[in-house]
Amino acid sequence: MTTVRKAGWFVVLAVAMAAWMGVLGTLQGAAEAGVIASRLPDGTARAEDLAKVQSFLENKIVVQKLVDYGVSPEEAMAKVRAMSEQDLHRLASLTDRAAAGTDSALGVLIGLAILIILVIVIFKLMDKEIIIR
């Protein structure tokens, strides 16, 4: 096993795998699970969903994106009010997911830290020294 670790191709393979794991670790992907209602409740749910979507549409970033695409916030709110209850509920549940995924900088930093630790461990397994000057 020590002869394999000292081979040049093993070092290249280990670094390539570490780099690939770093790339895959920075991709945005989230698995979420939750309970989905089998039917929509009465009209109070529409008011709650409408308030949730309206608060999401008042976000500065969302307003800027709407303006970039040529849609005014008033037009967007008019379209939301014209939606059916099922579509409005689906949109309100999507706004929860969008708000949950806004802190991606922390995920990138954690991914980089894990990548650095992985590279250090690989070098230690190969009996190499890491010297930082």
C-alpha cells in the first residue's frame, strides 16, 4: 500500500478527487421534507397565503428582480390576487423555501474548510509535509 501512495498517479488522483468533491460540495442542492395537506382549508388560508406572498414581494431583492424583468410590483400583486387558491398556496410554500436558502455564504465557507481539511489529511496519509511560510 505504501508503494501505491508514493506513486505519482495516486497523488494526481487524490488531488483531482479532492477538487471534484469541493466542486460538488459548493453546488446548491437541498433536500427538504414536509407534510403536505391533502386538501386546502377554508378561506382564511387564502388570506394567510396572500399575506405571505405579499411580504415576499416587498423584499428589496425581489422588487429589483421584478423591475429588471420589466414587471412592476403592482402588476405582480395583481397577478397574485387573480390566482386560484391552489396556485396561491403553492406559491406561498415556495416563498418559504426561497427565504430558507438565502444564507448560502456560510455553506460555501464550510465547504471550503472541509476541502482544506481533506487535502491536509490526504497529504498526511501520503507522508508529505505541508509548510506554510
